[in-house]
Amino acid sequence: MTIAFRAALLASIALPAVPALAQNVEVEASTEAATAAAAVEEQEAANSGNTIIVTAQKVEQLAQDVPITISAVTGERIEELGVTDLDELSNYIPGLNIQEQSANNPGVVIRGITSDSGSAQQGPRVTLYYNGVDISRSRGSYQAIYDLERVEVIKGPQATLFGTASAVGAISLVSARPREGLSGELRGGYGNFIQTLLGGNINDGNGTIAGRIAFEWRTRDGYVENLAENQEEDLYAQDQLGIRASVRYTPPADFTLDVIGTFDQQRNGGTPFISGRFPAFAGAPGGPANAFVDANLGGSPYSAQHLGDDQLGLNREVYDLNVTAEYALADDWTFTTVNGYRQFDSAEVFDADGSAAPFLEFAEIAEGWQISHEGRFTYAGSKLRASAGWNLFIEDGRQNVPFSTEEGTYLQCLTSLFGAPLISGIPCVGDDGSVPAAAVTGLATGGLISAIPYTSVFENQGRNEAYSIFGDLTWFATDALELTAGIRLLDEYRQSGFFADVPNSVLSGAPLIPGQIDTRGQTFTSDDAFQAVLPRFNALYRISDDVNVFATLSKGRRSPIVQLGARRDTDGTAIANRLDVPEETVWNYEGGIKLASGPISGALGVYYQVYDGFQVSLAQLDADGNPTGGFVTESAGKASNLEVEAEVAIDVADWLQLFGNVGYIDGGIDEDDAFSPQFSGARFRLQPEWQAAGGFTIDYESGNGTRFFATPSVTHRSQIFFEVPNNPLISQGPVTLVNARAGISFADDRYEIAGFIRNAFDEEYLLDAGNTGGAFGIPTFIPAEPQLFGIQLAVRFGD
């Protein structure tokens, strides 16, 4: 693709905003944003996947009629389940697993393939869409799920529909749109660990203009006590605020304009990295490897100066603006434009060694912005359905990682790990959680100096520009058979930057972290351009009005990585070290059956995926095989993935619905001892072999405007590995959780009181393991959420 093509796409941003058709009954597997207030009641009545209307192929269709595997959840269903975050919601969707180590570091897994890299130089595998705009950059992707219209999970490569990041699938969050009339809700809650909730919305409007403001403020004490006296909060304390303002403008009947602004803020406590080697306190039950005890993470005495904050935790802010418009050009033609700007700024301080020692203290400062624009024409005729358009996406970001330690403590702790301590007889951390290694600097200098603060920093930078044109065409060959073909042509420019400030140690005369190279004030940069052709082919056959079968062939791609660092030249000077990682491609072969007949709705799908150049992240080693504390991405060669997944919902009565789903995945890196012996046969990170959920919903009207509701559920996940190559010690066995939400409403839903419980039997399990400490040979473990329960009250008014 040419420079002229790029310029034309950039110029298209200046197209006048054209209003949009109203469409509120859809679950948008595309970027359709407009919603009709008249269809709200119909949408809210449809809580089972195949009965929800979607626009995956740019027109309204029942999910049953779309030849793509889609799991759709309405905002009403999210509330019924008592779900408050995307990681909880993922337990109810087969093939989806979301791990939120923090709001700054979510791991999104679709069909066993993870997208969680924080490097500004790497592209994601999973597209997250927020009101039609790509927000996939991991440090800026976390989004609270209050006042949502729906969440959709579209599985398999969807490049023609969702762009280049959707190598394995896409997740789309669609917020509630303004509607006619005056209405509102105020919700409050309280629970254990001093959970507090205050949220709600207010909506007002007429047939021409309507507005809506929604907000949610959640706080909670940390569920892991931190024994360190210098830390004010326990670990995993929560304090987050979200505010969203929406305006809908519909002057005539054939167009609509939506403008949505969102602000999200987190002031959360530190992540509980619990050491697998060092005890937190005397007599810690189960020894230092027990992650389910109090922690002793004191950070560094120099954290305020070197890391920007003396308290462990996350400070993060996200600003998002979306402008979506659609115009009905004729009876069968529409034009849609979706435009977005997103900016994030986060700073997280964490204790990577998981002990009281000021050994491995880090911060991550991640900043970035992105703009996106899409324009497309859609045609919906009697024999043909088509859409075509263009897209541009530009992002610029950086990941800055400061490191702080005390030299004698660091050298003693590090050398002790390899069995050759700097001074024998002095442990890094004592059995009582104390830090004997803190005396090493004084001993090494003969008492001249008691402590030597040390700090270094490295930063990776990335700029990505993606320009593409796309098109989809569906031919209705017969009344029963539909054939679809689509393609996206991509032109991509990627630029990477790197610098490091790594002073030599006073005691050792060398950088403390092996392999770190001081760029001596230079910022190295390198860039490259790439092109790709990404097709998809689909077929749908209607066996009857109630049963459809489908088949899909599609190609996905994760962008090549211009991986830039630094190395020593032959004369010892620092020079740029570019280690490119080729693109990762996947071919997806899929088939399935969808059913929506009377009270039963369900789907069964089978897919097989073949990867080439599968990208993995692993701890970086120096020339002697010692860990450097960093991570590097490499190609592990070929990989494959086979899954069977099924969903069902049964309306037993008008007040009782049963639901369940199950997914089985047999996937991993192919056995190839010649190309990648360290990865050969390994399962993918965070990929369970089995995942299942089930439960029932009672919604019983007892008369006089009173309604009783309850949704108990059970979720199950088999063993997962946290790293590739797999290590049984860095894994989590099967986990089964019981959750429930129940309550009663009065005065025709004007007032509501509900109780909830998550992890009802207080199951102890790991959220993650290995982490940054693992890159130094001392893995840490993060305990997952314990039993949480509480009560919520709601008051509603208006239509």
C-alpha cells in the first residue's frame, strides 16, 4: 500500500460527522453504536445467547443466523449473576478466561491464547472494543462494567470485522444509550472487607436529543494483610471511580449521532506478590511457599525518590471520547463512521521479591494515547448483503520501569540464590521475616557506609500506525444457504524506542542487574513497515426455522515485533540491539450448530487452529545463563488448538430459566525438539483444559408489584499453567466456585434489596504465579479473591 493510501485515510477523519440509525436491540459484534429506545424492552427480555439480535455482519440478525461463534450477555444478565468485573464474567463464557492481576495488567485469554504484554513495542492478540473503538493496549484496556447495554465475545480471528488485533477473537463492551423520558437509578452497597458501592444513572430526553450520566464508585479494604509498618493499606485494596456521559442527537428519523465521554480512575492497593522462598514472619504456616498468609512487603526506603511513591499500589487514569454517527442513505444503504480518542496514564509500585527485604523494588509507569477512525458503507438487499470501508488506528506509548534496591542487600540476596553468598552465614531474609542482609553493606565497607541506595531505569517505546481497507459480501444462494467472503488489506508502520540509565554499583563496579546495558543518554529507535492480507469465508445453512449449521475459515495475525534493546559492541560501547520477532499467523477452521426453538436456545461449536510463528514471552538470560530480570519475546514455532464448546439456556417456566456451558481445549505448542526444545509440547499460558458453568435464574412475581429473584451458579476450571515452558510448581490446580445473588423488589421495581456472595466456600486458589520475581529465579504467588459477600439497595424512578 502506498503513502497516498495512508494520506487518504488520514484525510478521511475530516469527513463531516454523519448521524446514525437507531439500533438498541443489537449485541454489537461490530462497531454499530446507535440504539433505538423503542427496542429496549425486547432486548432486555432476551437473555439467552441465540435469541439476541447482533450486527456481526453489519446488519441486524439473530445470533442464531450468524456463521460465527458469539457469546452475548446483556446488562440485565450481568446484574442477575452479581458480576462486577470482566474477570468474573469470563467464568460464565466458554473459551474466555480473564485474569486481572491489577487494573494495569489484565490478561485476556480467548480459546486458550493470552494477550497481556505490557511492552509498548508489542501488539495484542485480542481486540477489546469499547463503544465501537479498539482499546486493546493492555495498560489502557481495563474498563469498569457499570451501566452496560451488553458485552459480546466473538471468537476466532475476525480481522475483516474487528481489525488487526483480533487474531483470536474480540470482546466488545457497549454502554447503555440515552433514551426518551426521564428516568434514573441510585444504587448503594456494603459488604465484608468494608466493601462500599455507590452508583447509578440519570437519563432525560425527547425524540430529538437525550442525555445520560452514569457513575460507579467502589472501595474495599485489601484482602491480604501487609505486616510492613511503613505501608498504609493492605494489599489488593480497591478504590475506583468511573463516570460516563452520553448524548444522543436524532433530528430527523434517518440519522443519529452518539457522543460518549468516559473517565476511569483507580487508586488501588499493592499487588500481593507473595514470595515462594522467603518467609513473611516467624512460624508462617506452610512455610514461605504458602501464598494464603499475611504478607510483609515493605518496599524500598528509597521508593519515594526512586519509584515515585513510597506506597505500594496503582494510580491510574483513563480518558475516552467516542463519536459515532450513521446515516440512512437509501432503503438498503447506510454509512457509518466511528471515531475515538483514548488516553491512559498509570503508575504502579510493586515489591517483586515478595519479602521485607529492599531487594527487588520496581515501578511501572505506562502512558499512551490512541486515535481511531472507521468509515464504512453497508448494503442489505434481498439477494446480497455487503459492507466495505476503511480504518486507521494510531497509538503512541511508553513503558518506563524504574528499579530500586540497597546494594549490599541486593548482592547478598542475589548471590545466596545461586548458593554462593557474598558473605557466608548471612541469609537474605531470616526465618522470622527480618532482613539480616541489610547489614552486608556495613560489613563490606568496614563500617564506613551502612547503606548504599541504588536505582536504574529502562524504557521501551512504541508507535503503531495501521491503515486498512476491508470488505464483506454475503450471497443468498438459496432460501436456506448463505455464503460469505471477506478480506482486509493492511498496511502497518511500527516504530520502537529504547533507553536505559544503568549506573555501576559502588560495591561491585558493574550494573547490579546482569545484562542491563546503559545507553549513556541515548534513545535508540528503529522502525519497519509490514503488509498483510487477512481473509475469511463463511457458510450458513438453515436446516429449519429453528436450527442452523455453519462453517468458517478465517486467518488471524499478530503483528511482527520490532524488538529493540541494547548490547555491548566489541569495544564495549552501547549500541542498539534489534531482535525482530516475525508475525504470528493462525488459520481457524470452525463449524457448529445453533438452535433457538421455543423455550430452548443453544449452540455447539468445534474449531481447530493452526499457528505459525507462535510468540511467547520468557525470562531473559545473559550469556552465562543467569536471569537478567527482564523478559524477551521469541518465536516458539508451530502450535495448534482444538476445542469443543457448548452453551444452552432452557426456559422451564416463565419464572425459571436453567443455563449452562462447557468448553474443552486441547492445545499447545507442537512437539519440535529441533526448533524449540524448551517449548516443545507445552500448553499455552492460562489455558484450562476444561471450563464450565451452570445455574438457574428465578424471577417470580408474587403480586402487588413484588418480585423475588435469585441466580445461584457454579463455575469450574481445570488446571492452568502460568508460564511457558510449563512448570507444575508455577500452576494452579482445578478450581470450582459457587456464587449467588438473590433479593426482592417492591412497587414495580422502584425499590430493590439484594444480597450477593462470591466464592461462597472460600476456596483458596492462585490468581497468578512466577511474575517479575520469577525472572530472577524467585517466583512469587498471587492469591485470588476470597469469599466476598454483601448487600445492595437500589431506588429507581421514571419510565
